[in-house]
Amino acid sequence: MLQNILQNNDNRAVVVKRPEMPAPEREQLRKHGIHHVLLLPVVGKKSVIGLLSLGCSGRRGHTREELDFLETAAQTLGIAAENLRLLEQVLRSQRQWMNTFDSIQDLILAHDADFRILKTNQALLQRLERAPADVLGKRCEDVLPQMRDWSGCPYCERGSGLTEGLDPCFGGQSVISTSSYAEQGSQQKGTIHVVHDTTARQLAEEKYRMLFEQAQEGVFVATPEGALLDCNDAFVTMLGYGSRDELMALDVRSVLHAVPEEGEAFRREIEAHNYVRNFEITVRRKDGMLLAVAQSCFATRGADGRIERYQGFMLDITEKKRSEDEMRRRNRELNALNAMAVIATQSFDLDEILNLTLRQVISLFGAETGSVYLATEPDGTFRRRAGWGPRSEARVRMAEVVFPEGLGDLVMRSRAEVVTQDFLPHLPPAVVEFVCADRLPYWIWVVFWGKDKPIGIMGIASKEDRHYSSNDENLLVAISRQLATTIEKVQLYEETCRAYEDLRRTQEQLLQSEKMSAVGQLISGVAHELNNPLTAILGYAQLLEGAGLDERSADYVRKLFKQAQRTHRVVQNLLSFARQRKPQKQEVDLRKVLEESLTLREYDLKVNNVTLEREIPEDVPSVVADPHQLEQVFLNVINNALDAIVEGSGSGVLKVRVFRKDAFVCVEFDDSGPGFKDPARIFDPFYTTKSVGKGTGLGLSICYGIVKEHGGEIVARNREEGGATIEVRLLASEKAALPETVAPTRREAVLKGRVLLVEDEEAVLEFERDVLIGAGAEVTTSMTVEDTQEQLRKSSFDVIVMSGRMPGGYSAREMYDWIAKNRPGLEKGLLFTFSSVTDPQTRSFLQEHGVPSLAKPFEIADLISQVRALRQREGNAEIKTKEKDEEKTAAASAGT
């Protein structure tokens, strides 16, 4: 505010009364009794630099003369303030200059024309160990020490400018800068000397020069263009030149970078990092010999950032590299021998041992191809058991070779273990052709000797220039001896295994004979026990044929008769297997039997995520066969395929294909499982790869017997793309298949009372309802737990038939507890059905409470009998009451 007031009055004196002031200032003025304030700008040379405020307690006014006087006083005050500020700046600059002057480490001496000292810096005073008063104004001769005779000023004797030499005052080497100057405002001239001590630098340079000249490493300085600027004698000697001048006349790039790729890599590295350390390069001596050296150097760049020169040193590492290569070669040999020994001790697979050993040998000697042949008994044929690398046509043809004259007299008599080009004049023609079959110029073979004859031979070959030294031959001999011992050990092991296998098979055959005898007796007994009820079932079904049943009942009878007949045929098949009885054959539609077999297993395939693919043409010829036995064959094959897929990946594809081939009708089953472990044994009795409890090993054996009995063939194989194939071949017949006859059946009502049927599967629900209604029961159905509970709350039932596992999480025990709590007494009429094996807790609960259960699928008679038994069970109060009511009603009816 005050600044604005002054600007509005052209920086003249202004009188501001208390009421015109801001509230805070106004309150302060009131407390001190100030009536008004006189504001005077303090003006410097160019602008206002301050403000002079005068408070007045009286109410009197101020004349113009008073105001002018005060303004003049304020201006005088401003000028005095600026002068004081300038004086402080001058003094500060002088102090700063003196501090800078004293901070210089070099010695500074200024004197006049009479050599009287005018100024010195702190460094010189410390060197002289004197105070400024003892030096200033004194002559140089009286102050400076004299290492030699001089007069006036010792530094002036060298002249003006920059000079270097022995210091005449303090000794050692120094660089002296001498110049003249004149004091400001004075005609008197003086001289100033700046003395820089270079003694330490001179000593360092001398040490560097001695190091440069006496170093054993080659030291050099060169430009990127290839000019050698400097080098030491060791560098000249390393490169085989007579003098330094001779080497400096060359383009050093051709010497230091004999390999262009190394030169490019060096330039990239030093351009990126400005130095290289232990960078290995190949240099060329004057005589053309190549040396391996380790180069360490750094680059010096100019003002524009470009590299001007390289300087560094080189160390000849040729012998070191040669020693390292030899050590690496020895290590490779030891590692290879150790690896071969480990392979020989850990494996009895001869092919694996030979192949791994051959790879080690090829890698060890840098060969391109190799082969191992072993002699076979008794004809002495050499068979190739291992190979590596490309093979010539001649080598490919020599998978087996016979040497009519052996390996030659020289090899046999001397038991030679290494065969080289030197042996060629002494080898039989067949052996010469054999060892040269790779068509490569550099080769070597080693012979594996047994006790008294060769048991094998190994060779490697290369097209590169490779001459095998005596060390190489000794190494190959060591490998061949170790490998010969391993071969004999493995062959002995294989002979022992074969002997044990022959013994095991003999024992299995004896055991199998006893098993088959026991199985025959068991099957005969079981077939006898099964044939009695089957005979009754089939007989009653035939009696019902002429009973005049309705179409629905007749359909039930046909289905019942067909399945009972199938069961009877299974028993007959067992008897045929045990007693080798011939089946009953007829003209059969193969397509129909196959489709029925697939239909029986279609649900299981679906729930196990197995896709069924059919390729069954319409014009498939009929075959002469027992249809039930064929169905048994197909079911066994489908079951095995399903088990293989489920145990392998959990899902897959089963493809069934029917086609005619020559005189046979072929049914091919392709599955996407893991395939057969041993296809040759898959039809052996009791051979199985399934886990314990899942297979007996008789299924495919029975199939094999059935197909062979029908004059057909059954084969098993693994497919190249994965999975297994079983193909059934049956002789085709040109006659038509016989029509199938079935006997009708019918049922009578055997039940009374109300039944609540609870099932979440609609198809099962309808089947159970039809059975129970057909048996005379009054049936109410429910498919959910909630609906079941509602039905039980509002109605009463004699029997409750319920699935043991309903959607919604209710278990059999929970439903039993709910019924016992909400409808006490009805739990005694509860019947559970289970579609899978019940857990131990559920079985224990059912047994403990006497709750009956049925396992799906169950016989109709079992369902009816269980429902009837529940209705007649004692303890069901509601059923008893209902039966008494029925008896009274029946008695009343009889009385009337």
C-alpha cells in the first residue's frame, strides 16, 4: 500500500493520516499516539532503495520547505547507503582475490624493478617458513634461498614466458611462468613469477620410461590408421623384427590383426568401452608364424570424441594356449573314459553301451562318422550294432559282412589292436574294402579281442586332415580293451538271462497246465449250477409263447428270452473253453451282432469320454458263426480298448471298421490308448497288464480260442501314430443270415399298496414304475428331494423305493434320518437302490438299521420281492393298520 502511495506521488514526500492506514497499522499508531505519518522515499542513483517513516503526534501541517528539506536529507541518505554498499563489494572482491591467490598451490612471487617483493601467496610463505611482514618490501636476495649464485631475481634470468629447468632456489625441476604487470593508477611496473614444481612428474616419467623399455610384455602406441607411434624392445622382439624403425615403417594393422574378424571385434569393443582387457588376438611375426597374444589397451580420444591412438601391451600366450589345449584334451579323454566306464557299469543294454561309447569316441577325436561291428556265433559274421554320422552307399550295404580269410595273418598273428593305412598292403581284399568303405581319406580301426579271437571292430573316419598320433592310438586301445571286457560281460549276462527265461517259461507252462486243469473243473461245476436256473427260465419263457400276451408283454418276453439265451450261451462258451467242445454255428448277420455289442457298451464309452466312430457298410456278407460267441469276442475286445484308453489318458477315440478282404470279413478295433507292451503275448492265457483285481488274463485268450474255432484269425498290433489295433477275421458266407426267434412273456400282478418311487434318472424311473405298476402297486414318482419331502408330508405310503444318492447333497443316511424324524414308522418301509458301490460308512449304516438295498442293474424279481418283503415287514404301523382295514373290507364283502 505504502509503495503504491509513493508511486502515485512521483516518489515525493507524502503525509498519511492514521484513518488512511490499514487496520493493523492503524491500531499500532493509535497505541503510540501517532496522529499521522510522514513517508520519505530514500532514492539512490537510479531507483528507490528504501523508505524513511516519521510519525507525528501533533495535528500541525508541514510546509513545502520542510518537506523539500526532508526529501533532500532522504536523498543524501540514499547516496550514502549506496556508497557504503559499493565499498563492501570492493572489499569483498579484494578478499576473494586474495583467497584465490593464496589457494594456488604453485609458488607466486611479484616484485618491482628493484627486485623488492611486492606480493607473495601463502604457498611461497609456507615454503619460506616466514610471515608476510618478513617478506614484503624486502629484496629477493634477502628472502629467497640460493641453491647457486644469482643476483637480482633468479627467475628473471630465464626470461619471460614459460620455461622449465632446475629450480635455482628450492632445487628439483620446475616450470616457471614469468610476466610483467603494472599497478592500477601507477606508472611503476613489476614482474610476477609462477613457479610449478615438476619434480614428481619428472620422476614418474623416468620410471615409466624405464618400465616401458624394460618390460617383458610388448608395449606399443598406435593410431587407428595403423601407424605405430612408439613401442618397446620386447614388442619388436616378440614380432621377430630387427629394429624398431623397421617395424614402425609398416602398417601395424596387418601385424596385430592377422585374422580380420578379430580386428573387427577389437574395433567394436574398444569403440564401445574405450578399453579392452586380455583380449585374445592372433598376430603375425615377420617370418609368417602366427602367435596367440592377450592384448590390453585403452584409447585416447580427441576433442571431437574420435579415437586418436591406442596404447597398451601384449603378452605372448601361445605356449599357455598350447598347454591349455593339451590339458583340455587330456581332460576330455579322462571324462570320455570315465563316461564309458559309467555306462558299462550301469547298463546291460549292449546297443546303448555301443552307441554311447561310439559317440564319445567321435566327439573325442573330432571324427565325422563311425561304426561298431560285433562278431556273431558260430559263422563269424560281423553285424553292425552302432553307427554315427553320414554313411556312404558302400557302408550302408555293409550292415553284415563276412571275411572269408579273416582279418589277415598280420592282424591275427600279432593280435594287432589298431589298424591304420600302413596295414593296407597286408590285409585281405574284403577287409580292405571294409575299412575303406566310408570313402573318407583319414580313418582308423581298432579290434576288440576276446580270449582267442576278435569279437568286434570299431572305426572312425574324417575328411579333415587328421593324423592319429601314438597317444591317439594308445587311447583307442584303452577304449577297445574296456569295451571288449564290457561286451563279454553283457553277453554273459544275456546268456544267463536267457537261461533263466527258459527256466521261467518251463515253470509257467507247468503252472499253466495245472491252472487250466483247475479252471476246467471249476467251470464244469459252475456251469452245472447255472444251467439249472437257466433251464427253468428258458423253459417258462417258452411256455409263455402261446399265452396270448399283449404286444407290450410279448416285447418284454422276447427281450427276457434273448438275454437269458445269451447267458446260456456264455455258460456253453465256458464249457467249450474247458472241454474244447465245438460251438453251434449258423448264418449270422455280422453287422447286427456288432451293433448289439456296441449298444451294450455305448453308455460306458460315453461316460468315460470315449468317442465311438463307426465305419460299417451296408453290404457286409454274413458269416457262419455262433452269434453269442461272436458277441462275447466283440465285448471282450471293446472292454479291453475302453480300459486301455481310461488308464492311459482318461479320454480318447474307439474306431470300429468293417471291411472285406479276400475271403474274410474283417472287423478292426482301433483305440487311442497307450498300445500293447508286448503284442506277441497278448493272447496268452493269464497274461494281463491291468492292475490287480481288474483282469484275469483270460478275456483275449478266450477270444483267440473262439475265433480259431470258427476258422478265423485274430491279430493285435500297435499303430505307428499311437494306440493299438485288434483285427478279427472271419470267413465270409454268401448265404443269408437266419431270422431270430424269440418267445413272448407276460407278468402277473403280485403287489398291492402304495409305493413312492424316487429316482433322478428319468429312464430308470420309468422302468421301475412300469415294473411296480405291472406288479399291481399304486406308484407315485418323484425326481427331487424337495418334491419327495413334500409328498411324504401330505401323503402316506406303504413302501419308499429311493435312489441312494440324489442331487442336492442328500445321502442315504440323511434321508433316513429325515423320514424317521418327520414321518416316524415310514423309515421301516425304505428301500435304497445304488448305481455304484456304496462306501463302507453307508454299508455299515444300512446293516446296522436293517435297511435293504439293491445294486443296479437288478432283476425285476429282486425288486418286486424286496418291495413285497418291506410291505409285509412287522413293525410298520401304518401298513399293519391298512392291512387290517383291507381284511375287514374283504370279510364284509364275503358276508354279503
